[in-house]
Amino acid sequence: MADPSATVMDLPRRDARDKLRGRTKYTNDRRRPDMLHAVLLRSTIPCGRILRLDVSAALACPGVRAVATGADAPGLYGIGIADHPLFAIDAIRYHGEPIAAIAADSEAEAHAALAAIMLEVEELAPLYTMADALSPDARLVHADWKSYEVLTEGGARAGNIAWEAKSVRGDVDAAFARPDVTIVESRLEVGRQSHVPFEPRVAIGSWEDGRAHIQTSTQVPWTVRGVTGRVMQLPPGRVRVTVPPVGGGFGLKFDATIEPITALLAKIAGRPVILENSRQEEMATCLCRENAEIVIRSAVTAEGEIAGREAVVLMDCGAYGGEQVFLTTMTAHTLGGNYKVGAIRLVSRAVYTNTPPNGAFRACNGVYNTFALERHTDEICAALRFDPVDFRKRNVLGDGDLGATGQVFEADVLGPMLERMDVLRATTGTAEAQADGRLYGRATTVGTWFVFVGPSAATVNLNADGSATLVTSGVEIGSGTMMQALPQIVAGELGLHPDRVIVREADTDAAGLDVGVGGGRTTVSIGAASVAACGEVKEKLLKAAGEMLQTAPTALVLREGRVEIAGRPGSGVAIPAIVAQAQATTGPISGTGSFTAKNVPAMAGCAMGHFLDALDIPVFVVHEAEVAVDPDTGHVEVLAYRVVQDVGRALNRRAILGQIQGGVVQGLGYALHEEVTIAKDGRIAEDGFETYRVPLAGDVVPVVADLYEGAPSIGPLGTKGAGEVPILAVGAAIGCAVANAIGKPVARLPLTPPRVLRLLHDREPAVSHRHIAPDWSDNTLG
């Protein structure tokens, strides 16, 4: 066997040098002279009916080799429900929606041909807000929603509600009717957040041997394969997807909107086609973190027991359900997480509007649900005069407590993490003196997230030089998992140095099914599959070595590239010699492995319309922020930031600390700066770096972090995903700290200077959401 301790080491990123020096070849670096350039005809209105679409004149333009419309790809795709066409066919549902695509010899010729397309549209009145979409007389964004194929049973649907997920545990009405409780209600809302990875979405499509081959910057190669096959009505086996290095994702590259277009144009033209979003296209049609509205109320006793809780969350999915349908599940585990509650009822709805579709973004709706839950918790403490930290310590989930869906949690994790935060604060000291006369506030918040497991597969091949090649469908999106964690896991299992593990680019022809890189799942799911593959490799390797050494395989160990006799360092034989012997006698040494969810049980009847009824691997965080608010300008300065993060087991502390620093900074953007708005014509107004305010170098605050190890995990070697969760509680910590500083309730993010000034002077409009659950006893579709 291998020494597990060899897996734990702080290694630098193996891809860092090439990326810093510009040697990494991304998708758009793989252009060839024979490639055609594709552009999209996008809608300039948010809502309308297509009366006429004639592309014949465009086909006759110079350099044009192919034109595609919805007639060429009539299939619909989606998650949960198939509601999304590749191109607008009869109806236009958002500003920027693709209507046609042109492939030409040059990008300039393709753009010139766009003007030749004849398009006649009857404009219709758009629905920009969820309140508009849910009004009793609202027009349907999808008039034919009843006819859509339902891909996953269980979710309620009605009109402009694309999907509803519901969690009910216990007698909620009885809890609120108790005479010994105080009822506290909070209403909150958040705006959209844009991912803005440096690399926009880009894909290259070609047609080879009767099959589509797509090279693309994606997080989900198997999703691209499936969607392309579906819209082009091809068997999935006729689509191959390969993934070059990806220049950032954060969830944006979970969709598959442009890849099928390149395959379709390549088939028509008979030549490879590249399609790359411009920065303006990317940001105007990007899958933002959705805007949302949350109403939450709790029944709390004078002793601090949370007897009952209920909430309604509206998530703006934009024109199509997409990932928001899936993300309705998350509310049960985030808004229903953190605290032990007697009885609970949660409803989460994805709502259609005539705006660009929204999608997954690092920790998904957990970021704003945690903001809502933690602000609500502070409002409970204010109403009942509890100390906020003491109240949290008393009520956080612990060993044997029930989640919203009746899941039984294991071990006390959040309680000890709160104690660790006390130690961290005492060690570093507070930054109150730095406020320098400004309004000072500090807040400690908690968060519950999870590792989305799902199926993964891995193959490990031992090479003649003693190195190992790992073949998976995993994608490196910047977290370092494919470049650090997985090589460390494989190397630790096989007694190699991680530098001796080669990681293949994702290729759906070479690697097994994987649901994608996101949800903190790569280290856990692909890591576990890799451990299983290594088990087969070790069995073959030790058997071959045993025959060479005339020693039982059970008496052999793997160490530093050799198979040695246990207890006799330096004995045995080098791995290359064993591989050579095996290749000559029994064949190459390789192994395959797979992994999928453990399926932790929920309580029967508690979860309706959920894609995940319970959490296989919960992940917890404790965040603390100190802020200073300038009462004259409304500017919020973050003076100090501390994190205690549940990591299961830290394989590479250096990598995890880097993810925490980056996640917190991204969260600061969401909490303080970043705001996406819909203009009067339906377009996203902030469609470039000039208008969208992301954190700059001067906004970065050093994060003091403590990694909490030892919480239960089914991940390999006890690991948990560490890249997604750092952003989870940032909006909550900042929102609560600012509220404490200014002595006013905070109900909206981001906390831009104008908003903070309005709060200080009592001019910020109250959050009403009167269209949400006016009657708590009847707040669901079904």
C-alpha cells in the first residue's frame, strides 16, 4: 500500500508558469487558417413574435459559407424541463437572444452579412420583473409551457412559474400559533452578479468521420455532448467534446448555448467553425447570478428556541428555466441550513421574465440565502435582545439535528468552528481603532453549503517511465483541482511524486461520464473515482512486483517510485522495470474507477420538486467582517476579514488558502460593488468593464483563515471541496457588519455608497414584495 501522508503537501500550481508567460493554449488560441468565423444575429428587443425570417440574401453575401436558424435545430433542451431552443423560432423572449448564425471566411464578412438577413417582428410588452410576471393578468412568457417535455418529475409548474420546490417538516402552523413565541419577519432582495471570467465563452466545431467534434471552454463536457445531440437530433455517441484549458468559469460555463451552433454550422459548411462571444455579448447575455426576493419569518421563544420557520424565495430565471430550475433545490439546504428548527416550510420558485437567462454562480443561491438567513438571525436577536454570537452558538446545527428535509446531520461542526473564530479574533485582535472616527461594525455569520457529488469516472495508466496518466472528464477552471489535488491523490496512492502524474485534457471519447466541474465536487467525486482506479493499478502492480521479487503482494509497499518490501527501505524494484515486465508478459498496467452519490436519506414526504433531497457532504463556514462606514460618503471599507472553513482534510493548505482569499474578494464585489440592471429596452445595462464595477487591487483585504479539519466526509482521504464555499457567507458578514455600524436594518445588496447614504438618512425604500405569500397558510402551488 501507499503512505497516505504522502498525499498532503503544499505544492505550487503546475500550470502557473505557462499561464503567467502566455504559453497556455486556450480554445481561441487553437484557430487554424481553414476555420470559418461565426457571428450571431441577436434580438434587439426583449419580447416579440417572429413574423418573417429570410436568410437567403445573407447566404449570397461574399465569404458566407453557412447560415443556420431554428429550423435547422428544432430540438428543445433544459434542466428539469425542455424549454430552451438553440435559436428563437417563433417567439423572442429576451434582448440578445440568438435568432440566426452566419459562418464566413472572415469575421468581418460574417458581420457584414448580418445586415442582409430579413427579419420582421411584432413587438410585445415585456415582463421585466418577477412582480410583473406574477401579476394575475400577466402575459405568459412561454404560452405553450404545458407542452414542454418534463425531464425530471416532481416540481410544480404554473404560468410564469417555471418550477417550484418545497420543503415541509413538522407542523409549521402549530409552531407559529404557540402563545410563547415572538414572530419576526424579514423581507430582503438582491440583484444580479456577473461572472466576468477573463475568457469569454468560445467554441470550435468541426465534422469528422460523420461525427461532430467540439473544442470548447466549458465546465461540463458531457452536458455539451448531450445538448448538442438533443438539438441536432443526433445520438450522443456522434458528438465528441474536448476541452482545452479554461480561462475561468465560476459557473458561467455550465451552459451549452454556443457549442451546438458551431457543430451545426460546421456540418452545413463542411469546414471547422469558431464562435467567440465579444465581451459585450458575453456580459449582455451572460448567465448572471440571479436576482432574488426572499421573505422569511420565524417563531422564537423567549429562551431562544426556534420553534418554527417558513420562507418563500423567488428566483428570476430570465427567459428560460435553465439552471434555475435545478437551483430551486438549494433553498432547502441553505436557507433551511445553519440552525436547528422545530418545524419548517420553505418554498423556492424559478420565475420566467423577459430578461437574459440567469445561471449557476459560485455557491449559487446559497450566497443570498445565507445573507437573508443571517440578516434575519440578527433581526431576531435585536427583537428579543439576544447576543448574536451566543444565539448562534446555541442554535447552530449539531450532531443528530434535522435539516429542512429531515436529513440527520452528523457531528458537531459549526459550534466548534464558532469557538475557533473566537480564538482567531483573540489572536489577531480587532481593527476597531482603524475606523478613525467612522462608524464601526463587526459581525460573525455562519453558512451551510454542500459538495454536489454526482457520477464521475477515472482511468489511470502506468507509463513505461514510471509516470502515471490520469484520464477523466474533469476540467481545470482555475481552482487548481486538476493541477494540484488530483495529481496529489493519485501520487499518494501510487507512491509517486505529484509531478509524475500527467493529467489529460477532458475528452468525452476517452473518459467516462462526469456531471461537470462545479459545486466543489471535483476533488471529491473525481478524486474518489481516481482512488478506485488506483486500487486496480496497485493490485496489478504489486502482483507483478511480487512475482519479480518472489514476495507476497501483501508484504510490499509503494514508496518514491519503487515497490519495496515492507520494513526494508531501498529494497525491491523501480516501477518502470515492473511496468516493462508486465507489458511483456501480462499487458499494460491500468485501472478504472467510478464514484457517485451516497444518497443520504431525507425524511419521507419532506422534499417536493427537489433534485437533491439531502446533502451527502455538508460543508460549513464561519465568517467575520469588520467594517468602517463613512457617514458623509456612504463608502464602506472592510478593515479585517476572518474565515474558519470546514475542509474535511486539507491536502494542500496553500491552494485552499488561495481559494479562500479569491472567494472572499469575489464576495466583496457582490456585497459592495457589483450591480447588474435591466435598461428600459430590456438589455443588461452593464455590458463592459467600463460600466460593471468589479473589485480592484485596492479593494482586496487580506483574509485571515483557519482550516477546520476532521468533519465527516465520504470524499477520498476525508476531503471536501474547498473552492466554492469561500464566497458563501461574505454578503452576510458584510451586510450584518454594516447594519451594526449604522444602526439601520440592511435588506438589500450590494451596499453601494448611494444605498448606504439612503439607509443612513432613512431614504432607502422598504422591501415589500407584497406579491409573495400574502397568506402564509397557502403559499405554494401544490
